[in-house]
Amino acid sequence: MAERRGALAGPLRLSAPVSFGILHLGPALYPFLAAHPEIALNLELDDRFVDAGADGFDAVIRHGKVHDTRLVVRHLASSRRVLTASPAYLERHGLPASVSELGRHRAILYSNRDTDWRFEGPDGIAIARPTAAVRVNNGLVMRDAALAGAGITLLPTFMIHQELARGALRVVDIGLEAEGAEVHLAYPSQRGPSAKIAALTEHLRRHFGTPPYWEQDV
């Protein structure tokens, strides 16, 4: 009945990564909920790859490639991944200029994925396997460790754009681009598109912008 009168209503259950949810998704959702007050949102932040269909989510936000063929994937925004470190760390340990030189540096690594860093070069994929100084399963803690001078880390621009803009962190340029990190919304294909998910997708695209606002500061 709500959809027949042009309103969006009812429960909406979403899953999203912790850091992206705190920094960007939450602030983007508040005006959407204000415009559609009959939606009852249940947002769960979790860095594990939840099974959208089996776990009962209407949609999931993913940072990176979505390989599950049971999901319909909608692109929301672009985000580069860059090597970064504090000026104090780079002053003490020097600035690496190649993939091989990264191996001599202390690294802050994301513990939920493989510990190698992959870069796209003219001869294919170049892989660095740095020595871990810190392993942690949360990007915000990785960012804070980099700010504290604990080492070099590889993070998406949406997590560090403000720190780069004010000079608290610096991009470490080794002449190669790290593998990309697109932001997607995905929903189970067997359910089909809903008016709520379609409206949310368009709202998030407009809110993040093209290019997204976190790329404009870098």
C-alpha cells in the first residue's frame, strides 16, 4: 500500500564494512531516512563477507570485487588504494621507491586478507610481501597506527583523504598503482530489485558523487 501511494516503507536490512559504515555510509543514510521516514533500517557493520541471501540481508555494501554470482551488483563509487605513512616514519626509515624496497619496511597489514600487496604495472602484477609490524582486522586502527608512525600501510582513499589533505599522512609513490577498490551495493538475485534498494542505490551515488568527495581531497 505504501508503494502504491509513492512512499517507501517497511524493514530494510543492510550489511556494510565497519570503517566505511562509520565514515561514509552512516552520514549518507541519515538524509535518506529523513526523506523516507516509514523505512525501518537495520544496519549491521561487519568486516567479514556475510552471505546476503543466507543471512537475510536485503543488500550488502562491499569494498572491492564481488565474486558471488548469486548477487546482483550495483556500482556506487570509486576508491583508490594507496600506500601511506606518517612524515615522521618516512623521515626515520626513508621513502621506498619500488616494490622491492617495500620489503625492507615495517608494514601495517589487514589480518582478514592475504598479507601481500598487489600493484598493477606494465609487465603485469607486481607483488610485495612486507614484514608485519602490526596486523589488525580494522582499517581505522590501521590508519591510526600509520598516524602514530608504526609503519607503511595500504588503505583506500575514503579512509585517509582528510589525513592526506592536512599532511598528517603522505602517499608513498612507488610508480605503480595498487589494485583498485570500488564500492558496490549487492543484493540476492532471487529476490529481484525492490523500490527501496533502487532508491537507496541512486541516493548513495548522488551523495558520494562522481568522482566521490574522498577522491577530491587527494
